[in-house]
Amino acid sequence: MVWVRCLFLGLLSLASRTQSSKLPNPTSEQPPLELGSLSFPWSRLRLPGYIVPLHYHLLLHPNLTTLSYTGTVLIELQVQNNTNWVVLHSKKLRITTATVLDQNLAHLSEQVLPVLHHPVHEQTAIFSPKVLSCGQKYFLFLEFRAELEEGFYGFYKSTYRTSSGETRILASTHFEPTSARMAFPCFDEPSFKANYTVTIRRSPTHTALSNMPVEKTVVLGDGLVEDRFAASVRMSSYLVAFVVCDFRSVSEATASGVMVSVYAAPDKWQQTHYALKSAVVLLEFYEKYFNVNYPLPKQDLVAIPDFQSGAMENWGLITFRETSLLYDPATSSASDRLWVTKVIAHELAHQWFGNLVTMEWWNDIWLNEGFATYMEYISVEATYPELQVGDYLLNTCFSAISLDSLNSSRPITSTAESPTQIKEMFDTVSYNKGACVLHMLRHYLTDKVFQSGIVRYLRRYIYGNARNQDLWNSFANTCSEDDITSDEHCYSPRQAAKNPYVGEHLDLTTMMNTWTLQKGVPLVTVARQGSRLLLKQERFLRTTHPSDPAWPGLQQGYLWHIPLTYKTDKSPIIHRHLLTTLTDSVEVGEEVGWVKVNVDMAGYYLVHYEGSEWDRLTQLLKDNHTALSYMDRTQLIHNAFQLTTAGRLSINKALDLIGYLQSESHTVPILEGLSHLEAFYRMTERIDIPDVTQNLRTYILEFFHGVISAQTWSDQGSVSERRLRSELLSLACHLEDLPVWSRLRTGLYAGWTQTAHSACLQT
């Protein structure tokens, strides 16, 4: 409502002239209501749902000299139950004025309203003597002040040093998951979406940024200017952002007209150009892939000097750690370029997954983070194929399995109520396991169905909130685009038959619940019996052996619906089977020589081969390792050493398997084998058994002698090739490989940096 905004701004202008910053109130001298008769009206961690914020009008005046700020907020409310109380979030804020007005902006009380606090729940309650009636709209006006935070959450102070040694101060925000309440009083839960109109007062020497573009800048008295930003789209409080700084920027428009800008400290401005180019390319990719236009007129990316996370996806104003955004072609490495590109891709994916459609509650944060992590690989592979980002997806899944194979893991969807529990949800399970489960789902549904489901999900829940079930419904519902707003389920048997796993209706919800509602990773054991392949699934645990008395209890109740894939030496076809029981079997034929299960590790599960099956695969790698893809070879190495750690496979079998690496030319399998051998070596060092350590050292150096000798040691090649050189040099240094030491001392490793050279010699 334009008239409300105009009136509100008028009130704020008057407040600035009176220096008291108080909303005009002819009854302000009336005594306040007695607090002694009132107790805090709400006992739960989550806010009551019967008062809903519709629109925030927020004014902030940060003082970068005193490191404090004052603010006012006028919140338009929709009341859904009769009540005398407004309960919302507030933390470390001193609320000096509280007023409730009706929809005509008339005061409801002749007295100053009491403000009660519940510090443990980070909540504030305002009492209105007059009942707020169901179905009516009201306005809550609050005046507050606070210090700029010293940490990295809320509205906090950041500093940087110029090239001349001068310290500069800026103010920035980081609200996810529960820190918007540290900056201004708000309904700080993801389902309370609202529009935000932000106004910031600043010095003329600074720049103010927020989610939306500046609509108008007004010169005030006392050397201040006021930036009034356009009203935002509906969004959750944790996505609100503002920055007050003296940064410089570069800008470029996308094909659809979105203005993209990258901001950094003036001395680092030259390092912003790669990020700008990448952001434009990736934003254009996402608009096509999601088939939903980016809804804001601009997208800013800001390099914050003091920043705890890699980046934060604030809508229209993404904030980054400097090392996650800035790139200098003259000094940055190829790995730096890959990292910056991936982080930008991750945060831009959030503009749809997380911002446009938000999880209903933090227990499903993987809907944000798992998707954004997986979209890094899809988008960067499509836009920057030379970075070979697919080489790193396996590592993402390996890291998830490493955590998930411990009993201390958790389900993807877990209970989270308190702020501490909510912060714990931002972990490897939400990010990496979430991404790998989505990767498996994509291969299960096919690329086309997966992408169509994403589009349907985004369009159906646009500007709203969603749960796991909503995502599964979107994937399983193959209505036409004209029918996407319908709640009818229209996945016909004819359409279901197109799926390569089953020829009947897909129960996608039941299948995916086994991956999101229970913790752990399955182990599929494979054995041959005549012409059939016998399959058995169980929960994989690295720290507990089946002989342990606790084993049966740790296995109780675990069952996954596993989309198995396998191939054999008799056919290039990838065979598929949905394993929904603890044991099963499939026909492969008597004449089959070898079977490789979990093709290209598309599935989130490990595989153990009984009988002579490991020996068959080991021999295959020695005779013709290219019969399997590099991803299959890498997964075999990973699985073998995981099983060795768990006591399910002898170390000799694992070492035999990687014996072929002397003929391997692809960097990813070599790096996987190298990492396990190096881990064993460092373990023997810690145990301090000199003879064993020396023998293993000799073995590793002899084993990788050919690979090390084949390196040119120049700063050329792909990111993976450069990473391999770095790892091999580090290994050779640590193991005191004499040829490497000799070449380093004589400077024969052309192109190797002086820093790396010195570090190796110091090793």
C-alpha cells in the first residue's frame, strides 16, 4: 500500500528532525502499564502461528564511528486469532518504544505498551490492552538500538587494511539461520515470509546495499544521506541483507536484463572481473535450466573481508568470503578458479532453491543446501567444461559416506528446534549426502524427468515453503505444464513404464523416505550362484564388525530402496534393478565373466563382492583397466579400502586391486589410491614402528615411481592434473624421495612456485 509507505516515511522523517526517533504519540507521557501483573505469554521455541507478518518497513542508521546503530521497524500484521499479545524474535536489541496501530494507523492504546523478553527463547512480547481481532490487519511499530556485533552473525562490524596500511570499517550482515533477530525485531522463521522495504542512513562517503535496488536517495541534515530501497519480493527473514561500505564495483547485465555487480575493497577491485563474468554466465544458465526467470532486477556479489562461511545466498545481495569470490589470473591457481566458480554457482542456485522456494522448517535444510551443492556440478559442467568439475563429485560422495558410515551420523531430515540444533543441520549430511542422493535420483528418473520435476516444484511453490513430500510429488507428477497448478496426481501407468527400473507405478515417496528419514549408507553384498547374482543389503558401519555383539541392534530396522545398476563383460548395456528387500537376486547368465555393480557410482551405496568376484575385478584392472570408466575404477578403490577399514576385506586384496595404478593415466583413480596409501603411511608413523614405516615408505616410492617420473612439473594442464602434481610432490617430499630432492635443490622443476619449492625443502 503506497499510502502506508508514504505515511511511514513521513513519520520517520519527523523522527529524524526531533532526534528522538520516536513515532509521534500524543499519549507518550502517559504512565506505562504495570509489568508486575504480566508474564511472558508464550512457552514454545517456535512462534505462534496466529499473527503473520505481511510487510516490514525497516529503517537503520549504523554509525561506523561509535560501532552502534539505531533503527525503527513498522510491521504490517495479519491477525488470525483474537489475542492481546504480539510475540516475535529479538536478541541483544534494546527496544525503546513499542506501539500497536490499527489499519488506519490510529493508536490502540493511550498508554506506553509493555515489552517483555524471554532471553532463552530469544523472543519478545508486546502487550496490547485492546484485543487484536481475528481477520484484521494491524501495524506494530518498534524503536530499537544495538551495538554492531563483533562476531560474524547479525549486523556486524568488518574491517580491512588498505595498501597504505589504513584500517577501514564496514558493516555487513549474516542472518542464516537464526540471526536476523540480532539486527531487528522480526518473525525469524522461514515460513513467515513477507515483503521488506529497507531504508538506510549513511555517510556520503559510503555505499549502502540491500536486497533490492535504491529507489531514491535523500540528502538529510548533519552530513547524512538516506537510501530508500525498493520493496522486496516475499522472502524469509534470514535472506534479508544490508551492507554499508566504501567498496568499488564492476557491473554487467545478463541477456534477460538482470544487472549483476561485484563489489570489493578498492585495492582488490581488479580481482572482481572473473566473478562478474562467471556470475552472468551461471545466472543465464539457471534461468534456462529452471525455466523460471530470476525475479529481482539486480544481483550483487560482495567480498566481505571478515566472513565466517564461504558465502551467504541473501536474495539479490550475496555475501562472500574474499577467497571465495576474488580471482587474480596472475597469482591465483587453477584450483582457486574452480573454487570461486563452484561457490558462485552454489549461491546462485540458492536464488531458486532456498530463496524462491524455501524449506518449511530447518529440519529440511537439505532441500536448500543439497540442491545447491548438486547444482554446482550440473551448472559448472555445462558452462565451464574445461574445469572438469565432475571429477570432484565422487569426492563429495566419498566424504558423505565417510561420515554416514559412523553410528554418530544422522538422517538427512532430522529434528531441529533450538538455534543450536538448527546450526548443527548445516553439515556434510545436508550438503554432500543431499547432493549425492539427488544425483542418484537424477539417474533413477532420467535427466529429462528430473529437470521437469524441478521446474514443476519451483513453479508450484514459488514464493512459498515446501517439504520433502512436495518435492517427491513434483517428481512423480508428470502433468503437462498447463496442469502444474493442479493438486491431482497424474502419473499414469503408461508413463511409469518408461522408467527403466520398474514397469509399474513408482512409489517415489516410499523410496526416497528410506534415504532421507534414516541415517547411514547401505552396503550391497554381491555373490554369484550359477547364472544368478545374489544380492544382500545391510547398513555399512566402519567401526563395528559383524562379529561384534552390538551388530544386530545396529542393523535392526534398516532397509533402503536401492536403484541398483550393474554391467558385465558380455554387454555394454547398463542393467537396472530396484532392490527393495534385504535379499534378492537377478539373472546375469552362466557365461558372464565379471560384474561391476553401481555403474559410475550413480548410487549412494557401497558394494562388496564375495567369492572370487574381487579377484575377477582385480584381474580386469590389470589386463584392461579401460574396460571400466575412471569413475568405476575410482569407486572400486574407495570401496575396497572402506571395507578394509571395517574389517570386511583383507588389506592384501585392497593392495592387489590398486596394483594396476602403475598403468593408470587418469588423475582421479591415482589420487584415490594415493590418498589411501598415504593415510596408511601416516598411521604407521604415528604408531612409531620404524621397520614397518620404512618398508611401507620404500613400497610407496617404488609403487608411484613411474607416475612421479612421468610428471613434467610445469604449471600446465587441467585442475585435476595440477592437483595430482601437487599431491605427488607433497608425497615425495614427505617420504624424502631422493630424485625429487635432488631436482628441487638444482631447480630442475621448471614452473614450480618458489613457495612450493621452499615448503618441500623444509619438509
